[in-house]
Amino acid sequence: MIDTKKQKLLLERIKANTRQTPVWMMRQAGRYLPEYLELKKNHSFLELCKSPELAREISLQPLRRFDVDAVICFSDILVIPEAMGMELDFQPAPIFKSPLKDYTDFSRLEFDNIKERVSHILDTLRLLKKDLEDTDKALIGFSGAPYTLFSYMLEKKGYKQFEAPRIFAWQNPGKFTEIMFKLAEIVTEYLLAQHEAGADLLQIFDTWAGTLSNTEYEQFLLPSMRQITNTLREKNIPVAIYVNGCSHLLDKLILTNPHVLSVDWRLELSEYLKQIPTGIAVQGNLDPTVLFGTVESVRQKTLSIISQAAQRKNHILNLGHGILPKTPIENVEAFVQIAKTS
Ligand code: CP3
């Protein structure tokens, strides 16, 4: 007989096997929690990422407060370029000390032994795997997508917000594609290692892909994204894709064929559900700024999302982007509780 207690609600929901709506929040560890900010007083951000015991503690902090259905490993998308040899600086947000200027700079990076260079993250996942073993909580690993990683790796002086990767793509389309595929290889290797270390679901954050047009997404990003998802799919490893500003890209994001599409708040959830085939689970989509309103407005907006998804057997409640610093804790609590009681 199957021991249903140990089944992970989130994974069951992805397969449309449960009527219960699971809930977790992007960026739920760190940022806004007082106990995280307390730890930050004595440790640098990278120190926290690189100490498996501390990273484990921060990953578990949200679970001690809220009845979320998943724990996301505390780390950052920028640890991969760091592992490739790009030094991080904090002012106070992380930025690379010597951003890439051209293809030659990229080709000088380290591409081998990435797994060994991020072994501390794999150690954190192993610890968390044990912590969650006898629970119905899932463990989430993640990576930045090739395009979003490259956006942070490039020289930004003289540009405003992330025009640099698009300019690079038009100036060197061949090299750009080569870079996307090379980063896709590394991201795949990293995600597979996280799965081996215990991650149940892998989320790929492509935060900046929404700055591309639908046609450019297809031309420049879809092939390398498909390379990542195809490899994970072949191995039956659940993968979620998140793009901020995704509503104009839906038809192409569907073609990346993930198990889960994590959508932003720009459209009502019902609009997204109409367009996304039922074979793909949908995650989202409360605007994180709603959590700064009253408990009553959080309740109303969240109930509206849940009721829009009432017919959908594979909706996962989440925010439309990461939870923001200074978010009032009582509203986070209300958000999570609504999923549990509705
Ligand atoms: O709860 C979690 O999800 C924790 C793990 C996590 C972090 N960053 C920790 C972090 C995850 C999944 C990320 C993803 C991430 N990092 C993304 C994609 C998701 C998104 O929100 O769009 C991006 C674009 C980054 C890059 C990044 N890291 C920026 C722009 C910043 C500075 C602004 C900020 O988020 O505070 C970071 C730093 C960072 N990453 C912090 C945390 C907790 C704050 C560091 C601090 O406490 O000083």
C-alpha cells in the first residue's frame, strides 16, 4: 500500500493527482524575514550561500512560520557565473566586479568542473532532503536560465536596463547562440546535480526573457531552453519555468514543454489558463505588491485566483514574482492560510 503521508503534495498536483492546491512563494527564503535579517548581521550573503548549515537554516525558516508546501534551497542564480570565475561584489546588491565585454571574455571563463565548484549547494540540498524525508513538503532546486544569467554577466555601463544582451544578440547572432547553448549545457549539468542531491522540482528563473519580443524569443532563446527541458523530461525530472513579463510569450513558452509554467500577474489567471494546455501545470499569480495591502485585500485577491483555477487540477498557488523585502508577515500568513482553508 502507498503511504500517502509521504507523498509530496506539490508533485502530486503537477500530475493532477490531488484536489488540494499547494502553495509556496518565489524568493520565500531570505529578504523579508526578521530571522534572516538577523543572520545577515553576522554573515555576508555569499558566506550564507556557501555554508550548507546556514543555507539549510534559511531555507527552513519560511516553513517554521508558514504552512508552505515546498522549501526552496537558499542560494542565488548568480552563483553559477561566480563558479565560472566571475567575482561578485556587493554594493549592496550583487554585481560582477569585471563584467564581460565581448565573446573573448566569455570564452576565457571556466566551463569544467562546475559541479565541484558548487558542491556546497549540493550539500545544502542533501541536508534539506533528509529534513523533509518524512513530510509531504517538496524540495525545490533552481537555476537562472542562460539568457538571464548572461544579462547579469554582461557589461552594463552606458545601458539602462538589460539592453546589453539584446544588443549583443544583434551584433553577434552566431556567437550569442553559441553562448546560449554553452550556458544551457552548464545549467543542465547543474540542475541534474541538484536532482541527484535531492531536489524534487527544478525551477528555471528566466526573469529577463520578457524583454524580448515573441519572435526574438523563438529565434534566440527557444532552442537552448528546449535543450534543457528535453534532457530533464527524458529523465522524468519535473521542471518549472518562470519568466517575468511572460504574457506575450506564452505560445513560445509552451513550446519549451516544461511540467510547470510559473506566470506573472499581468493577466488574470483565467486568461493564462485559457492559453496553457491542461498537460502543463500553472503556478501563480498574485502580484507581490498586493501583500502590502490589508489582510482583507490579500484574502479577496487570493480567493479570486483560487476560484479562477477551480476547474484546473494542476494549479499551484504562488506569487507572480518574488516576494519583496519588507512584506508584512501577517499578510504572507494570510496568503498561505487561504490555500489551506479554501
Ligand atoms: O527564497 C528564495 O527563493 C531564496 C533563493 C533565491 C535568492 N535569489 C536569494 C537572494 C533565489 C531563487 C534567487 C533568484 C534570483 N536572484 C533571481 C531570479 C528570481 C527573481 O526574483 O527575478 C534573480 C534575478 C537574482 C539576482 C539577484 N540576487 C538580485 C538582483 C539580488 C539583489 C536584489 C534582491 O533580491 O535582494 C540578489 C540578492 C539576493 N538573492 C538576496 C537573496 C535573499 C538578497 C541578499 C541580501 O540579503 O542582501
